[in-house]
Amino acid sequence: MRLSVSFLFLATPTTSALTLFMGTGNTFGRVFRISTWGESHGGGVGVQLDGCPPRIPLTREEIQMDLDRRRPGQSRITTPRNEEDAVEIISGLSPDGLTLGTPIAMLVRNKDQRSQDYLDNDMKVAYRPSHADATYDAKYGVRAVAGGGRSSARETIGRVAAGAVARKLLKMYNGIEVLAYVSAVQDIKAENVDDETFTMEDVDANIVRCPDTVSAEKMLARIDEIRKAGNSIGGVVTCVARNVPAGLGAPVFDKLEADLAKACMSIPAAKGFESGDGFAGTLLSGKDHNDEFYIDPETGATRTKTNRSGGIQGGISNGESIVVHVAFKPTSTIGQVQKTVTRDGTEVELRGKGRHDPCVLPRAVPMVEAMVALTLMDHIMMQKAQCELFPNETALEDRPNPMGKTARRLVEPRPHIAVESGAVSQRVDEE
């Protein structure tokens, strides 16, 4: 018997018949790829992770640890919504807990949503100033009023769950650590944090998630002051990725820092991104800003004396720690009266109700870690696919000296040509 199967593709001026991913704007990554789904007050939220290597031992507890750091109700400075955020792994694992190489689907059910806080008052028709209420309505002509739908930070559960898998793979691959902390609340900045040595335990030692305890106390006092006034506050999260090998990223459009910027700027309330010294670097001259190279006396690898580049040069990782900073705006929903308009165009006043974060920063820490980890894992797999698919058979002495903190020279270098002035002259002709 012959079985005939027909496929019908319909295309309109605004939709493509070749859409391969889950909807518009819900998928991130190319090889190590996630698609998140669900609304804040729906039945649940989750993620489908595709591209995970097979035969990796993975437990629910490893994922739950990161979700517990993200969940609401942790302290007085986070939203009091009481969710356990218990993750269910519903596909992609063998009975003995090994990844199958097939999509890993993870679900967290919503259990403590209070939709009446949004539906039984003016919030169902009035737009919260600076919130996504108005723009979602403008785009779709309909919106999930209760909880903000997909614009809610609850959407990030899927990112953090998938990021926990990426975190494990990065550690296995090259001992890579991805750690973030609150580095500023308004004008209060962390002063005594060594990006090379701080630990997750240092970060989680206080509810602000700032490893500088003196600054953390000042930050907490400021957040409490704002919270009691029915207002909200923003600041900066700094993320450090240690032991990242050199060579990740690609020229022009797929630069590593460009993808990291997209990843971090996709987090709710994110409004700014810096790589390395960022905007502060504009205040320096080239001589002061450049990271001079040297040879590590212990490993023989090429290193940089400083790290103003934040571990990325020319869009490609150089083997030093990657350092990025993400700015988060104050939460839009506040308990003070603000002027706004309704869906039908009437000017009104609105006072925000319901449960929300007075400061998103403490819970943004695991979100930033997740997006950085997902980006790095995706770039590692792309590097393996393009540049390491075939072995490099060039003689070791003819290859560039290994670069970065985890690299090690395997052969003695050839003697360089001596010059009388003591400096190597270089003629440059660039646009």
C-alpha cells in the first residue's frame, strides 16, 4: 500500500511559510536553542531546549537550584507572590537521567496567581505608565491583562531553567563559571568586589545579592525607603564569566558581545548594556584603554595585563574573564498615583495594585546568569561546528601562541628578530 502525504504551505505578506521557530520573538539561540512559552496568570510557563548534547547526566535538583534563586517571595524586597516554582522535566531524559539529545521540555505550573488584582479595578482598562500594557495592545490588538502576560518577569522561568543546563555544560567543558551580582542600586555602587574571586555564596549572603556587605546594607536601606513610599528603584547587575576559552564569537554581525547584548537586553526591565569598561572607556585615551599583552610566566600563554575589553576583542573572546553590565529600570507598577490613559483613549489617574517587585535587581541576578550561559553555550557549539570540525594539522610551532587564562603553551616559541630600538615597528594602513 502506498501512503501519500501532502503538505500545504500558506504564506501571506506578513507571514512566511518557512517559519521554523516557535512564533515571533519566543526563540533564542541557533545551535543551543530555547523557546519559552506561557503567561504570568495562565496554567504555567516553560521552555523547550533543543541542541543539548546527549549522554549528559541531569537531575531536576540541578535545575531547581537556579529557579529557587529566581522565584518570587524570597524577601521583603521582592514581590510577595508565593510560588514554589517546582520544575517538571517532561521530555528529553532517559529513565536513568541521561539527556537523549532530543528536545528537553520543562514546565513550572502557576499556583498563586491573583487575577482579580488586575481585573476587578481600573488596571484592566488603564495602561500602567512605562509598562508593556500599551505597546502589547498596539501590536496585537489584545493583551493578557492579568499579570502582564508574556511581559511579566515570570516568563524568565524558562530561561533560567534552560540556563541551568547550560551552566552545567559550561562547567563540564572548560570549568567555565557564570556569576552575577548587584553592582549598583541607583547611585550606591559596590566598592570592594574582586571579579576574579567572588563566589555565589558571597552573592547570596544577603537579600540584595551584592557581595560587598557594606554597600549591600546601604542598598537595602535605599530599597526599603523606596518600597515603603510605594515607589520602585533600579540599578545595575554585573556578570562575570570565568575560564571562557579564546575564539568564541564571529566577525561583524555575530560578535560575541553583540549576542550577549541581545540576550541581556531581552530580559524584562533591562534598559542598558555595557561590555568591559563600556561607556567609561570613552573617557580614556587609546594608550590608557588598551589591554597590553604579555606572556604568562607559568603557562606560556598570551594574556592581557588589564581587562578593560571585558574578555572580548573584535567580537571574539580572548580567554580573559568576560565582564558585562546590565542596567535595569525601576519597576513600572508602583503604588503611587500616576496620570495615564485607558484603552479607549480617556485620560485618568491610576494607582498600581497587586503584588510586584519594588526592585527587580536581586531576582535579575540569576536571569542575567542564565542568558549569558545560554549565549556562551551556543557560541561554543558553533565554534565546534565551524572551526573544530576537522583537526588542525598545522605543526604546533606554526600555530599562534595559545591565548587566555586556561590556555597552555605546548612548544617553545621561536626566537624573535631583534631590533635595535627595543620595540617592534608596525606600519598600519586601515580605513
